[in-house]
Amino acid sequence: MKKLSLLLLAAVFSLSIYSCRETTEEKTEDAMEDAADDMEDAADDVADDMDDMENDVEAAADNAETELKEEVNGTDDVNGDDDM
């Protein structure tokens, strides 16, 4: 009877380990998918931020070009009202 109890205990233990391993594997896969989604979202955010920065730099360069031309031509407003 003792051997049967130990055999049954070993079988239950084996099944519990197997079922836990499968659950852990599924959780790991879900975590990896979530991490991949997060990285994709972060990459999209970085791309959007870079586009915004590019637009800001272009606007600043255009403004600087205009200011320089006004300065050279002597048409620049001294108080800076034309900057707006």
C-alpha cells in the first residue's frame, strides 16, 4: 500500500510539474508578445518625435534664413516684431 501511495504521489507530482510548465510557457509567450508590442509602439513614438523635430528644425532654419536676409537688406525690425 505504501508503494502504491508513493507511486500515486509521484504521478500527481509529475502531472503538476507538467501543467505548471505549460502555463509558464504560455505566460512567457504572452510576455514576449507584450514586450514586442511595447517596443513597436516605442519605435513609432520615436519616429513621430523625429518627424516633429525635423519640422521644427526646418521651421527654425527658414526663420533664420528670413532674418538673415532682412538683416542683410536692412529691412529687419529692430524690436523683433516681424519674428511672429
